[in-house]
Amino acid sequence: MSEVMTHLPSRRAVLKYGAAVAASAALGPLSSGQAQQGPLQRTVVIMFDGFGPDYLAESRMPVLGQWKRDGLYKPVTGLMPSVTNINNASICCGVWPEVHGITGNSYFDQKRGVEDYMESAELLLAPTLFERAGKHGVKSALLSSKAKTVTFLLRGAEIVLTAEEPTPEWVQRLGPAPSIYSSEINYWLLHAAIYVLRNRPDIGCLYVHTTDYPMHMWAPEALQSKEHLERLDELFGQAMKAAPDAAFLLTADHGMNAKTRCYDLEKVCARRGVPLRKAFSAGRDRYVKHNRGCSGAAYVYLKSAQDAAKVREIVAELKGCERVLTREAAAGEYRLMPSRIGDLVVWGDKDTLFGEMDSEQENFSGDLRSHGSEHERDIPLFVYNAKSAPSSDYFQHNMDLARWLYRG
């Protein structure tokens, strides 16, 4: 393990002090404005959580319209499972999950026999965008609505801020941050990004991650959704005015769909006489109000390898279960790290979720919106005002958004 990783601050320290001092110390001092020297352009990377193409189509967003018209726009695909952490890591690191090691929002530590959140920097096995930038003398900032982002992507960032628990200095600048379970927290976050662009010209790379709580709450055609996206679009415009020299890169981690059913696979298999060691939603994280911890993807761990065929048969027969893959098949097809996924990997259809329930199945009336399946992979990608961006053919997945930056 590298020196930077072994001296990372704790999650509590990150949230308290809002700066990755220990993580960035190894990069050495950088003079003010150094990021603007030579061919390196100031760059803003926006990871627009939950922003599927249907949201773009339904809302009035003239700034993104300008980026689409005058820059590069392309529909691309995200990575599976279509949940935040695996896609956020792929976008930030520019590599496949088989390399960076993040395979969901949660994982099962088989040695300890414990399911845990996948939000520790020690679990991230590839260099971040900020570490790559640092090798070129570029300072970075990581700003996120969600606290979980800054605890596993912080390495190499000069400024680390979560709107979920901002430091007193940020509260003094911008006022108290709204609740993580609100659309307003995204506005607060964008104001923080604009502040950095206006007041820290030495920051050459700015990574901004919003929350998808509004998408979980509202369908694209809902008035509240349109108001949220119009307001964010206006703030993107303010960011452009604050940094007219900057390149703006934007994509999403996943889309969103209304769901009608959820299975607890542990209860399903136990009731049919084949108990599991563990089964859980790959999208489960700390923000259970978003989707009750349920997603369209699940990892299944067997008590015995001899149970594999029977468990596959049981799960495959469930209405809405789209695919049941072995560990080897899922790792090969989706380029996942085999040691960090289940013995079996399960994808739901557009209507189906998996999670921990009071009964083996619960039905919804379409008021629970979530993601995780193949049906939330389609997302937009924008590259605007970037002087050295690759051609459109280069961009096939969301992980390609900033993969070309600070290489060599």
C-alpha cells in the first residue's frame, strides 16, 4: 500500500476539516496559478447523479443546450451495476471496476463475514483524477453533496468539501447547507463550486458530484424535477461566467425508473429450502430514504458451492429477474473485480428491485424510483470548451469523460 494511502485521514476527520491534507501532502507545494501554465486548461468535471436522458429531454436547460450545440454531446452507457459508487470511481479514475476495485455501494467482506459500505479510500485501488493532476502540477478540488463520495475519492485533492456536513468556514461563506434529502443541497453545492472558480484560480481541476435524491423523488415530467434541473442549469451558466477559460465535462452515473416489486433473495431462497450465506442489494448505502436500500442488482453468496444450480433456478424463476450470472461470467462480461462480487450476480428488469424486506416480496404502485439494472445504464455526456478533447468516437462510456486528462 502506498504512503499516501496509509496516512489517509479518517472519515470523521475528512468531514470535520474538509481538506485532504494528508492525502495531498506527498504531492509537494504548488505555486499559485501553476495549473494555468502550458497546455493544461482549467477543467470542471460534473458527475450529475441520476441524470438520465429522459430528464434532459423533459426539462428546459439552455446552458446544456449550448454545450450540446457548441461542444460535444453523446449518449453513452454507464457501468454495471448501475449504482453510484462503481460509476463515480470509474469516472474519477478513468478505469474499469476490475482495476479500481469498487463493485457497488456495498460489498461483502468474506473474511470478516460482514456486509459493509464501499466508501473507504483503502478499497480504491487505482489513482484518482486528482492524483494524476498532481503529477502535472495541477491542484484539485472535490466537492460533493454526499459525504460518502469524499471518503473514498479524496486522494490527491487540495480541497475536499461535502455539503452534507460542511465546515464552519463554508457555512460562513454560503450559509447553512440544506438537508441531504432535498434538491436545495445541489444548489448549495454549485454555489460552492462557483466560489472556488472565482476565488481559487490556482485550482486547475474541480470535480463536482450532486445527489440524485430529486430523481428518486420525482419523474422527469414532474414540475418539481423541471424546477430543480432549470435551477441547476442556471448555476452551470454562472460557473461558466466565473471561469470562461475552463473546460466543462459532464456525465452521470445512472438513470432512474419507477419500480413495482422488490425481492429479499435471502428470504426467497430460505423458504424454498436453500439458505444463503448472504444476499444484498449492490446499491445499498447510507441514504435509505432515497430508495429503502433497494436496487436492480444483487450479489448472492452461497453457503455451499453445491447450491449454485438450485439457487440459480430459484432466482431465475422469479418474475422480473432478468439475468443470473456466475461470478466468472459477470466479471468477464462487465469487467468487475471477481473477488469483490458474489458467487452469483443478479440483474432485475426495468420494474424489479432486490433488497432487505420484511417479507420475501413487496409490491409498489410505482412510487419508488431506483436504479441498478441494465435499464438505467443510458446516460448523456457533454464536453464543452475543451481545447484538447478527443473526438466523439473516443467516448463510449461515462468512464471516458475525464480518462484522457493528465495522462503521460
